[in-house]
Amino acid sequence: LDCVPKTKFSNVCSFNIIFCKLYASAKMYAIFEANDSVDDALYEAKYFVDNYEKSWLNGYFPDEERLVKDGTLETYGNYIIYVVNKDTDKVLDLIKK
């Protein structure tokens, strides 16, 4: 099955991003599937992470800023997973199952 890029990211063939419905909550997770090179897709996922962090580092929600700063970005096989949550390890375990 060939991956067809669905974004301007050329090394990511698909992604899912789940945000909390609450306006003042930074909790979220994102799963990016690499086209070929996980390293190249990781570079593009870091671009997303950098922009997400910038959107929360404004001083209005200090607790959420801490969550975002403590967010985790890791690879799992052909996937890159980014989690912002107080229970990051639990969320990562659930995603990997």
C-alpha cells in the first residue's frame, strides 16, 4: 500500500491529531506515519511540535504551558507519537497497544 501525502509534509503519509475539547486545555496526542524515512518524518513532526508549543507559551495558562513543555515525542516503528498529558506514559502505552 503506497502512502499518499495528505499534508504539505512530504515524509508523512498520514496523521491523526486528537485535541481536548476544552478551550483552555493543551492535552492532546498526535500520531504521524512515516512515508519511508522515519528520521525525515520525525523532522516534520518536530515542526508541528514546535508550532504547537509556540501556541501555548503565552503566559495565560501556566499549568498548560508546563504540560506542553513536558510533552513527549517518540518513535514507535514507522510512527512518530507526540503526547501532551499529565499521564503521558499511560497514554503512550494505550496508543502502542
